[in-house]
Amino acid sequence: MDRHRTPQPSTGFFEQSLLPMLIADDDRRYVDANRAACLLLRLSRERVLELTVDDLTPAAHRAEMESSWNELLDAGTLAGAYEVALPDGVRIKIEFSATAHFEPGRHLAVFGLPTIDSSSVRPTRDDREPSEPHAPLSDREREVLAHVAMGETGETIAATLCISTATVETHVRHCLAKLGANNRPHAIALGLQRGEIALTGGGAGEALPVGRLEH
């Protein structure tokens, strides 16, 4: 099968998010990239699908890629700061989180906002215990996390849900604490891994929280 034509049932969530997202297969080849990722990399989707994870890794770090990849596959998630080497020679430092096996043979990377930087950074696994191990998110926290996954700002989320920005930030902090996440991309990855949010879009192309809001 042509990997460029690999069906993605999660198109609504994936395509509409303002956060850069890339999907790789078991061979570390990219099989999909959303518009935000293409803008980040300054490449067309077709060009991105010609690349591998290794291609975007600085040469000095490629020897470590195999162990980092195996760690992701074993642990299920991997998060931290990483330096991406763009094909045009520019390097960007990003906060990222990856989720392994969100679908069979498919692995998702979610990027935060980049900064231009040439310093050496490596991905790390967070070994901290969450403050509330395995504590499920509330319905409202799931809804807020779903909006975060779409890349929306606190102000936008507040206006959509008719709550204050401070309340949004409180819900985000609760999500981070309950999931044991380092940052928002990490929370998205862990939320997907634990089934708190689903990588499935509705008619409006939004990420869907698991469960229903009753009020």
C-alpha cells in the first residue's frame, strides 16, 4: 500500500489542530503531517512524507535515535525538549511529546511552540509519579484538554466554554497534575494514551473528550 494514501480515521482532530502533529510508522517514516507541522517545517505535506524521524534529527544525535525510539515503544510516551534539523539547515528547539501505538503501527508526535536555537537538547522520559496516580479527569477537564489539543489559547477556550480564563488555567493545571505531565503537549499525549481524549473528530473537526458533560 502506498503510505501516502494511508487512511487516517482521526482526520478531524489531526488536521484542525493548531499544534504541529506528525505520525510515523514502525520504520520511523512519516505517514502523515497536519498543516501546522508543514508550516513549522516549511515543507509541503508531500515533501514531509518523504522524510523519516532520523532525517529531522541532527547528525550528532542520530546514534541515539534507536535507543530513544525503543524507549518510546516500550514506555508508550516520551516527552521533553528536542532539536529538529530542518532540511534548509535551520535548527529549532521544541517541546514535544510522543505517543506510541495510538493505532497499530502508528506513532504520534505533538510539538509545542518552537524557538530558534542551536543548543544541544535530548528527549527525556518523565519518571515522576503523578500527584494523583491514575486519577481520571473530570468531564470539564477532558473538555478543556480537548480544546488544548486543538491548539486553542486560554482566552479562546474560556469564550467557547463561557468560563473565565483563570478557570481554564486551573483546569489545565489539574490535567497536568492528574496525568503527571510536564507540559501541554505531554498532557495531550498522556490523555490520548489513557483514553481521556480520543483522536477522533466530529463534524466540526474537533478533538473529542471521552464521556459527556452534564452541566
